[in-house]
Amino acid sequence: MTLTEPRRAAVVYNPTKGRIDEVRRQVDAAAAAAGWGPSFWFETTVEDPGRGVTRRAVAAGTDMVIAAGGDGTVRSVAEGLRDSRVPLALLPRGTGNLLARNLGLPISSTADAIAIAFEGTTRFIDLGIATLSRTDGSLEEHGFLVMAGMGIDADIMANTNEALKKSLGWLAYVDAGLRVLPDAKPFRIRYQLENKPVHSAHVSTILFGNCGTLTAGFEMMPDAVIDDGLLDVAVLQTPTALGWIDIWRRLSFENGPLRRSSIGRRIISATSGTASTITYLRSEGITVSLEKPRAVELDGDPFGTVVGVRFTTDPGSLAVRVR
């Protein structure tokens, strides 16, 4: 008779996202009930927000990595798991928890999230890949799971008050938006979809999505699919306050409940004007160059200033535990 070692999970947790003692107790109990051995525990730091310790956990032979933190922790852990086939389990403890929302996973129940980690199924999804061109000519590659962007969204992320974010959650982004929007101006880009001609445009924001649901029920990219190998792009163009009202209407109403019925889709078609504030594109990749350096964000985290970007996906490169 051959004895095999029990499976073991690794928990990568952000210590700034609340006490971990009760989480540890629940994870240990669920692991034991599922016949798994004791879990490994790794704390993130400013220097290593998750990728490095995740790679150490994979090298040590862990069978699953549980990311306990916000979107930044999940993004960094996913980078460490890329192409490893070791599944990622989500224990949301952040403000947006965007990947969990897009996968229909529990946001507010720790017990339910842990149960899915040990008892759920595994789904392979795409990982977004961002290649950032810096002002000094250097290139950096980073992963993202939900959405990246340049323009007003990146400016809002760069100006969000972290203390306010801890106390008010996503409303801190509203505060940042009220400070950023009055001075926001469209900027010129040149972009090229994979195997397509180069185009130029003046945009307020350009977003690159692996999937499309944001907080507060906004459907930024209603047709985005997280495992189709394609990147969805939303180009927002509006020089006026009325344009932002139209964008809000589309995200909160047209892209949500109205789109879910055939009658609603006919209403959208009948009432849409010729001038659109949002243009949707889809491709295996897109390259964007800028006339002037701009801030860029990945999954809601600021990633400094760039003069150009290339976004693609790595299809099916991330295993995730789902219901």
C-alpha cells in the first residue's frame, strides 16, 4: 500500500485588509474537513504584493493558492500562478473585488468563499498582459485580470485617497473623480488592433478589458468574456459634462437591465443616436502610442506614467476555483 501526501493549500494574505486570525481558523477547519493537510501562510509586503511568495509556494509543491486581499493582491498572485495550472481561489477582502464579481463568487461571506476553494470546480480563464513603455525607453510586463486603462480612470486611481478608501470603500473613487473631472481634457492617441490599420483618435479614457463588470452594478463591457482569448476595448469620448451623463446612463441602464431582454435591446437600437460617447472594439491585442506621457492603471492600481502600451491576453493561462 502506497501512502500519498495530503494536498496542501497556500494562503497569500494582505495584512492591511483586516485581522487574519478568524480566516486562519476557518481555512484550517475547511482544509481538514476536505482531507487536506495544514495550509502554508504567506504575508504580502510593499516590496512583494504577492507574485514572489506565490512562486515560492508553487515551487514548494502547493496544490492551490488562496488570495486573501483586494484586487491588487489577487492580480499579483495571479501573475505568480500564470501557466502553472495551480488553481487560484479567491477570498475577497478589498474594495472592488472585481474578479470575484465577474465570476459570480461570494463577496461578503468568508465561509462561502472558503467552501468554494476546497469544494468547487476549476475553470481556466485568460490573463490580460500589459506591456508598458516608459519615458526612459524601458519596457515592463504586468498581468491584469479585469480591466486596465488610461485617461480619466487612471487619473482617478492615482488621486484616490487611501485613508478615505479604507473608511468609505468605492465612494473614495467618487471623491477622486470630483477632483479630477473639472480639469480633464481629451488626449490624442494612435492605436492599432491586431492585423489592422493604425487609427488616431481624441479620447477621454480608453479601457482594455478581460471582463466587464465594475462596482455599483456598472457593466463597462457587457459583451466581454473572460475565457475567449480576446481583449475588449472601450473608447470613451466626451468633451462635455452632458457626455459623462450619457456614459453614466449607458453603464447603469443600457448595459445592464435593458440589454438583458430582446425588447430592451430593440429600445437601445431605436433610441441610440449617431454620435456615441462609447465605442467598443475587440481584438487579440492592441498597441497604443501617446503624444504625451499619461498615467496607466491595472485592475484599479496606479502603475505610473507611460508613453505607449500593448495589451494582449494569455488565453487559458490561469486556473481559478469557481462554484
